[in-house]
Amino acid sequence: MTDVRRRATWPLLVAVVVIVVLLVAVVVVAVIGGRGAVRTSADVAVGGCVVVNDRGNDAVAVDAVGCTGDGMTFYVAARPTGRAGCPAVTDPARLAPDLRVELGGDAICLVPDLRQGRCYLLPAARDGSSAARRAARYERKGCSTVAGTADSPIYAVTRRADGATRVDCPAGQIGWGTGRPRPIAYCLTPTRAG
């Protein structure tokens, strides 16, 4: 009789193990679910991070990522409705002029996520490209890279101040900050050809 009972419980045990594994997989997908292709503004939260890649023909691909990556990431500062513009920053002409990326009727507003001690190519607003294409041209660079051009300067981040919208920078450096999605300010130094 115990042999029959043992044989009868074996399929039940296998079914329970399979269900537990599937539940764990669903939880993992839910936790990682904030990452991947962003097709509408609802696909990413304000304060989340994205990367923007140029796909050519004035189109970009936006992907949600973690905010601790080594590459060029952006914070999602806002998800404006309709044709509303992006929130102002403390000095938009310097670093992040209206980086509004259209997503099929929706939009997200982006703010660069820069790291102290690293260098970035930060395209100027006057280069004539759309905000989305300009965002795709932002790029992390090696700090020994030559200085860039007038429309695409390369800056070294000498200071990052989380919790502040303005920061006092030494002479020769540029201060930039924003209050969205959270207060953050930077001191930037233009790189020079070595």
C-alpha cells in the first residue's frame, strides 16, 4: 500500500515543484520588467533611467535600464501630456535643452545622468537636430579624448551634488543643475586636447 501511495504522490510532487519554479520566474520577470524597450511614456516611470540610440532616418530607440550603468543614461524627468513642454532646468542652454523624446503620441523628458570623474560628449542645442536625435548623440567618452567640436563638446564631470539644483564651481568650470526628477547639480570642465 505504501508503494502505491508513493507512486501516487510522485506526480503531485513534480507538479508542485513546476508551479513553484513558474512562480519564481514570474516574480523575476516582474522585478526586471522595468527594463526593455520603451514604446510609450507608460513603459517607464519618472525617475527611472533610459538609454537612447539612433536608428537612422530621424528615429531613435529608447530602452529602460538601471540607473547605475557605465554608459550614457538619462533620468526620465517628466511624462508631459499632449503637446506640453518639458520642465525647465537651471541653465538649459548649457546641457539639456528640452530633451523631449516623442513616443508614438506620448513623450518623455530626459535629463542626463552624469557620473563624477567621467567624461561625456554633450551635443549643443544649436546643432539643428531633433531633441531625440540629440539625446542619441550624448555619449560617454574617455577623458583622454580630444576636446570635441563647438557643436559636440566633451566635458569632464568634476563634481556631482545630489540633492542640490545649483552648485558653486571653480573658475573655468560650468555649473549645471535641475530639480527634476530630483535635485542634482554638476560642475563640468571642458576637456582639452592632450
